[in-house]
Amino acid sequence: MNVADSAAIGEHLRSRGGVATDLAQQADLVIVNTCSVRGQAEHKALSYLGRLALIKVKQPAMKVVFAGCMAERVKESIKKRFPFINLVVGARDIEYFPQLLDKFLGDMLDDRSVLSAATPQLTSFINIMRGCENHCSYCIVPTVRGPEKSRAVDDILADIRRMAAAGTKEVTLLGQNVNSYTSAGRGKTIIDFSDLLQMVNGIDGIDRIRFMTNHPKDFNDKLIETMSSCAKVCDHIHLPLQSGSDTILAAMNRKYTAGDYLTLANKLKHAIPRLAITTDIMVGFPGETDADFAATLRIIEHTDFDFLYAFKYSPRPGTPAAAGEDSVIRSKKEERLAILLEQADSIAARKNAKLIGTHQEVLVEEVTANGIAGGRTRANKKIFFAGESNLRGTLVSITVTGSKAYSLEGSFTSCV
Ligand code: 5AD
Ligand code: SF4
């Protein structure tokens, strides 16, 4: 979501004549877009601000904007610690960021020559909703991003049509929990997420649709049917599990059991046999015993995951879980995380190896000067093969000839 927000603000600045640089030393304006989902993300932002402080001494005219979830959380205190910050834009105001920035910058950009728009993005993100009301007991998102708000369906469709006209082939619909999307349609109809997917599926020029993230408690049969019947919806679902222990899931306020999750995963696989399922798992949630962790390992064994992202529990200020003790000691968290990371690697390697010899539809995203083409399969696996630059942006069929844990190799078979 932050990548999408940053891209949108970058595009806005570019449209006003801004020129992007990778070096803060060259910048007139630096926007630090922050995450606060775990403590480590906040530490990174703080240490980056520390580095900016040194640059600011040499370049006092440089302007610094501090934005996003952490900005929302610490907006009262951050300027005391880093007085050189010129503007703070919290996550709840992020949709008004362009207007806030225009007001702040005044005519700073207007005397620059306007450059042409960025190269068309083959793959684009679009926010379909903001905020979250699920209140998982560990999570800071409902506090920093506020209550759930779905965007109007017509606005989303208009944005995607515009993206398609500008060259986008693959669109990823974003929300903290897209499964609870709801918007008023024409007349008195209510558009839910499945309806939205069907509408996006009908947009000319868009070849592929992805979406994230999902909540197992809201993933219904209608959505499974929609996924299997809409040809452009890709064969990948990110379905955060968090834990395989019913006790921990209840303490997390996730509102499903490990059994519910397994049933859903099996249903999905049955309806869409090529589907890749990826997940998020947290270790060291307060009270997590060895038996709870063993239950998590068991469900991983029984669910045919393609990849898992593993995190150490990080107490977030103001969340219900942080009110109690962070009871699992650090070494235990690290031990469990190491086991999961190893699992993630071996699952990824095993799943990729199984694809050798199969044909995969690939959207070609890049072709290097020496003729190496790269893209992703419908199941979101990175794949590389020998190809000409005119293949960029096209759908091709690739035969998988080799595999590593995090990418595939293949040879061009035909255009799709
Ligand atoms: N500590 C550790 N991981 C967290 N996540 C969310 N909140 C926390 C936290 N307090 C993880 C969850 C979520 C992913 C985006 O980040 O696994 O699915
Ligand atoms: Fe956080 Fe839960 Fe909402 Fe996801 S669903 S953003 S984990 S509160």
C-alpha cells in the first residue's frame, strides 16, 4: 500500500515538473513515507531521518516531508525530535496528500521545465479501500489508518480504464481486507468485492488482475466462484494465517480457527487447481507455547502453500496485545522465526521445482539489453528466459526448464 501511495505522489510531483533522484544529497524535497506495522519499520524511518539531518546541515534549503502510518502515530512528537521536518502528513490524510503538498510547495515547482510523463507502468497498483476495522489484537493499522472506507466503484473503474489507456496490463487491487469491499452501485444495488472483480475483468486492455490482502473470515464462496470464472484474475491468493493454534488465533481476535483456514484453502485449491497460496505467519505472540508453535508447523505441513512470510511479534503501542506482557522471550521468537524462514525457503524451492516441464503464461515486464526477458507467471512466480525487447508488455507462453527457490528459468514457446 505504501508502494502504491508513494508511486501516486511521485506521479503527482512529476506532473508538476518534478524530477526524481535516488540521492537525497541532490534533492530539493524528500518525502519519507513510513510504515508502523512493526517496531523495526519505525526504527528504519528514524535512522533515515538521522541521516537526513546530516544532509540538511549542508543543504538547509532541502525540504523534508514525513508521511504515512508512523507519521500518523507520532505526529505530535516527531518535530520535537527532528525539528527540520517541514511537513507531517499522517496516513489518515494520505488521500489529500497531493493537495497538501501543492499548498506546502507553493510555486516551488512551477518554474521548472515540465518533463514528459513517466514510462507507462505495465503493472499498477490501485487502492480500492482504506483503513481497517478488524482490530486484530496485535495490529496498529486500525489506529493509524482509521475506519474502513471503500472507494466508489465508478471512481475505481475510471482509474483502471485510465491506467489501461496509459499502457497498464496488470492491475493489483489493494486494501487491508479487500474481501469486505462494498460500494453503492447504480440504483439500489450494493457492489461487493466479487462484483468489482467481475467489472474489472470486463475492462479492455487489462490482461491480468491481482488483489490483496485477504482475511480468511471474509473469504466467501461467491469470491471463489468469481476467481475461477474471471479469466483475467490470476492464480494467486495471499491469505494471512498468522497462527495455526486456535488459542492464539482467538487471542489475536482473528475470528477463524485453524480448521476453518484449512477448509477454505482446500476449497480454493479444488476450485482453482493451479492456485498458489501465500501467507503471513507471526511467531512469539504473547502466550505462544511450544505446542502452539507446533500447531502452526502442522498446518503449514497440511496446507499446500507456495510461500510464507514470517514475522516476529512486535508490540505496537495502544494495541490490546501490547497492554499485556510481551511474554515470549527474544531467543524463543528468533528460534521459531528461523524455523519458519527455513520452511519458507524449502517450500519455495520445492514448489518451483515441481513446475519444471510445465507451460506458464507470463506477462513480460522487462527485457535487458543482452536479451534476458523477465516477468511473472499467473501464480506470481518470477521467471526469466531469452527474449527480444518487443516482447515487453505481451503475454507469452513459456516452458519451464529450471528452478531456484525464488525464480524460474524457461524457454519461449509462443505468444498467447
Ligand atoms: N508484529 C509482528 N507482525 C505483525 N504484523 C502485523 N502486525 C504485527 C505486529 N504487531 C504482520 C501480520 C500481517 C503482516 C502484514 O504483518 O502477519 O499479516
Ligand atoms: Fe491489521 Fe487485522 Fe486489519 Fe489486517 S485485518 S490490517 S492484521 S487489523
